[in-house]
Amino acid sequence: MPPAISARGLRRTYGDVVAVDSLDLEVDAGEVYGFLGPNGAGKSTAVRMLCTLATMTAGTASVAGYDVVAQGDLVRLSIGVALQDAALDGKLTGRETLTLQGRYYGLAKPAINRRIDELAPLLEMGAIDRRVSTYSGGMKRRLDLAAALMHNPEVLFLDEPTTGLDPISRATVWEQIRRLNRELGMTIFLTTQYLEEADALTHRVGILNEGRLVAEGTPDELKRTVGSDVVVARVAGDPDTARQAVETVAGITSTEVYGNEVSAATGDGASVVSPVAVALAAAGVEVIELSIHPTTLDDVFLELTGARIEVEE
């Protein structure tokens, strides 16, 4: 089966600014693929090119088997798109918005009504006949997602779909994404800055930084490249001195300094935490807190880029 999404050498520049730099990408049919990275990494630009909403400076891409440039109309018929900024008319009700979307795609009235009923779990049905202008930000994002699903697309693009949502709305969107993939086999391309979202929902993750794909794999595969555990020492003294002390401990595979914290990757956190404490004490470093936590995608990002993902709501 051909890939649902394929890109080779995808590049987008704005003057001297490189937003996406030589991106190679392949997403299998039925896969939930996550683009993880901070704001400004190029995630949204890549999505807009794959959705035919932005032209590429260089490279080639296909979605649902259609060339993004030569067969843009067929691409648009095959995909659903929910971008960061919901393009909703505040004068319409939720039901009118979904009905209009269905008519854009040539659905008959019975099919439209059936799809609205099927998408009900995403919406507060008491609000579906109210004007969109009365909706909260979370309701607007959920309505935008429902509109993207009206024609039951082959490939669904979600650009940071849960940014700014309350925990209940976020959980609702997560469950809907899982259901679409599990029950319908829908291919979902998800961009996010939430580490736990990428970990919980995706089969594979691509980590994007400054327009370049710096790592790709399943969440577990990526975490194993750093280590099974991370020992974090928050210190009051010089973090570079602390780092040098930690690096002398057997079993430590790599270290990073972030502010006043030293993160040390290791295969067995429980066995090295005491030696780390001894090494820091011997170096005269005052320790505020010493903790162990399993490797996260944030640790992977820190290892690859030297920075953490700072979430911006």
C-alpha cells in the first residue's frame, strides 16, 4: 500500500528565513503521526504545504496518493484539516456550520444529518443550535474538528488541536482521535507542542527543530536513545561544576545543563542516584533536590537540541 503522506526535500523560505528545511517524510496509511516541536519550529508551515494552503519553495509531496502541486483539487477532496485558527462564521449556528461543510463536499441532506449525529460526542449538543459567536474557545476548536470530519476524509491534518483547551475538552478530543484511528483506520497527521499528547496518541513522532527533522521513531524508540531513566539534580551552586561531578559516576551515559538543573541519562536510575549524591557532595555542590524520572520526549528533545519545549498557550 502506498504511503498516505510522502515528502521529499520539502522546503519553504520567506526571504532569508528558512521555515522548513529539506524535509523528508513518509506516513503509512492508518498511522497516527505526530510532529513535535516548539512554536516556530516549522510544524504549521509543513502542514500548510501538505494541505495545498502554502506553496513549497522546493521539493515534492503527495497526500492520499495525489501530487500536492499537480493534483491539488484531489488532495483537498481527500483530506480534512483543522488548523490552529478556526475559520468559523460567528453568525451561523453549529448545526448550520456542519451542514454547510457537508454541502461543500456534495453530501445529501440525509448523509449530512447522519454525520452530525455521529460527530455528536465532539460537541455539546445543547449548544449546536446556538450561534458560534456565543461559543467558548474550546467549543470553537471542537466544532472546527467536527467540520473537518464531515466528509469522512482519508487523511486528517490536525494542527495543535488541543492548544488552549481545558482538560475535559482535551480528553474529549484525544478520545475522538483514538476512535477515528481505531475504528475507521483514518490516517492522522498531528502537530503538537504537548509532550504527553505525542506520547499518548501517536504511533511515530518526528521531532522538528528550526525547520529540520532532527529525529523520528516511535515514542519508546526515541526515549531509548537517551536512556531508560533520568536523574535530575537541582543545585544551588555552579551547574557546570555539578555536571562535571555527575559525569564521573559509572552508569551515566550523558548529561545536560538546563538553568540550575543537571539532567543525567542512565540505564538504571535507582542504582546511580546515591553515587550521584556522593559525587555532588564531594565536589562541594549544594543540592536542592535530587529526583529520578523515566525518560520523556522532552528529554529526547533536550538531548537533540540543548533546549526544552516551552509550551505557549
